[in-house]
Amino acid sequence: MRRLGTGIGWRPEIADAVERMPGIDWVEVVAENVCPGHVPESLLRLRERGVTVIPHGVSLGLGGAERPDEGRLAALAERVEALGAPLVTEHIAFVRAGGPLTASPALEAGHLLPVPRTWDALDVLCENVRIVQDVLPVPLAVENIAALFSWPGEELTEGQFLAELVERTGVRLLIDVANLHTNHVNRGEDPARALSELPLEAIAYVHVAGGVERDGVWHDSHAHPVPSSVLALLTDLASRVTPPGVLLERDDNFPEPGELEKELAAIRGAVEEGEARAQGGLVSTATVVRGERGSRGREGVRERVGVAQAAVLSALVAGTPVPEGFDRVRMGVQARALAAKRADVVGKVAPELPVILGAGYRPAFLEYAQGRPMSGGYRLDALDFAGHLLRADLPHDAEARHALREWWLDRAGPAPRSQGPAKGRVARAARRVLLGRS
């Protein structure tokens, strides 16, 4: 397994700081945020210095009932080539459901959702992983995700599920110890048991991140410091196997570079403590129990998984009833988290909207999102949101409404109006609204 060392998630907001940080051996970048023909200069400079860059995909939906989309898969392969990456990673999750397979409306989650740990879901995941492996020019590693809710009737533990996946496909694992902690708090799962059941030799690298607990629910925010509980899990893992690489993830609320460097030092220290425990023979042990497959056949497996996932996603984003057996309170927490995530991302892909609408942006978006599931990506979602407001003769402030109309007209037509005077009108209108609130 290739040795990576200590890394950090590269984000534009901290690009300069990452370039200056000592002891950074590699970085990870969200694959969908990189354009192959326009790789950020910061990443190019890091590569020239010998820093490895690994693309981390978020949109394939490997755990979804549909086969991986050929266009998304080709785009991921292009980013691998553009970054000269030795490895590519994705998530064990579904991000969309419905469509022709289930004869139901196509829906997008806008976020990673857990797959049921069942033999049916495992069959689908394994086939999807093999499809991706056949196309990508480098090895694939897949990540365990954090979850706010559990599926009823699961047949395997997380460790058993991952072990079966590796045995069948040979895929490598990206183990996120912060996600193990999240699932411990939210789903009562034993992270030590998960680690004991993993095929440790398949680990490509490890993620470490922070989160926050609210009302007994742990939110994997990637916007808070790494807690001691997550570092303890990293130490436990390192006492079992020396991880080829460990990476700090931070996606928002970025601290000063010095704070990030302290977190990286704490991560190194946790790994060293685990290695010391291994040398002293203080390694946690547990009995590994393999899952036993039921008698259900493979015929119609994608349809069965697809129907179940469509029902869950529809309850989360379209307001349909929660399927039987699910915790309605936790599903409500997940639904609100998805809506908040959707508002945040739309605000980033269309940053003019929060400027134009000010403090009214978030409540207006959350009201719009109720019963209006996303089906065409965040940019189309932003356009639809603006159109929805304009049809309702909102916002009430005439200046803001004019700025919103200019923004919408500049983007909703068959060709952008932002070639020449229109672009200036949009900028001036948004600027007047902003100055009027300052």
C-alpha cells in the first residue's frame, strides 16, 4: 500500500495556508470542484513540490440502485488524469433515487445518505464498484459515511459489510474515524467492533474531522475542532495497523493556520500513541463474526433496493410519509439537515442570492424547499428558487426585487446576458442592495 503520510483537505479558502504549512505530504480535493482544464494554481504548485493530490468524489452514488452514470464516471477519470493522482476515492452512499428503475420521480438528496446493510444492498454496491473499477485508471478506495438514521432490518454490521465488500471486489477502504464516532452517538454502534471486523490490510488512508452534538445528535460538520473521542479512535486504529495516510478534513468555519497545524500535530500524536501501544502489546481485540446470507435471490435486487431508497428519499425531501420501521424523529432531523445543507450549497454556487436577500435568504429558501425536491443540481435549484420568489412578487423591497430579477434574467435564458452591459447592471443592483443594508 502506498505511503501517503499526513495530509489535509485542500479548499480554496485555505489554499495559501496549506501551501505554507510544514509537514504536509499530500492533499485531497473534492473531485467535482476541479475542472480538468483549469486546475487551481495552488494545486499545481503543490504538485510541482512533490505533494500528492488525490481527488475525492461525492456524486457517483455507488450505493444507489442505478448503475453509475457514465458521464459522472468519465468526469471523475478525467480529474484523476489531470491531477496525476495515484488513487481516487468515493463514498458508500446513495445520493439520488427514483426514476425509470422504480417508475417514480427522480430525486436528488444533495448529500450522502446511508445504504441499508443488507445482502441486497451489498450485491448492488459490489456490482457498482466493479463497474467503476473497470473504468478508472487508478485504484478506487471507498469511504464509510456518517448517518443520522438507521435502516430497519439490517443484516450485517458495518465491519461485516465492508469486509464482504473488500473480499468480493478487492476495493480499498478509506476509513473515516469521525464517521465511526458519529455512528456510535447516533446509532449506538460500537466503533471498536467495527475496527476489529475490518480487513485492515485494505485501508488506503484515514479521515479525521470534527463535528458538534446538538440535542443528542452528532452532526459531522467538518466545521469544528477534532474532538478527543475521534482522536482516541484514531489511536485505536493505529494500534491495530499503521495507516498509510491520515488526513484532516475541514470544510467550513476555517480557523487560523496555526490552529490547523495544532490539529495536525494532535493527529500525528494519536497515530504515534497507537503505534506505541502496538509495540507494547496493548492492542484491542474482539471476536470477528461473519454475516450469514439469507435465502433471498438476486433476481430483481436493483428494483428492491431502488424502491426502498426512493421511499426514504421521498420522505426526506418531498414530504411523503416516513416508511414503516424508521425512527420518525431521526428522519425529521435528517430532513432538516438536508434542507439546511441545500440552502448552504445554493448560497455558495449562487453567492449573489444571500447578498440580494440578506437575512431573508435562509428562511425564504427553506420555505421554498418544502415539498420542492431538488432534481437537477444546485445551479438549477438556485434558478428555480429565484424564479419562485419573483412569481410571488418577492422580496417586498423593490431594490432587492429588481436586483433578483436582473440576476435571474442574466442566467435563465438560452445564452447569458452577462456579456457587456447586463453584467454591470446585475453587479450594480446587487451592490446597491448590499450598501443599503450596511
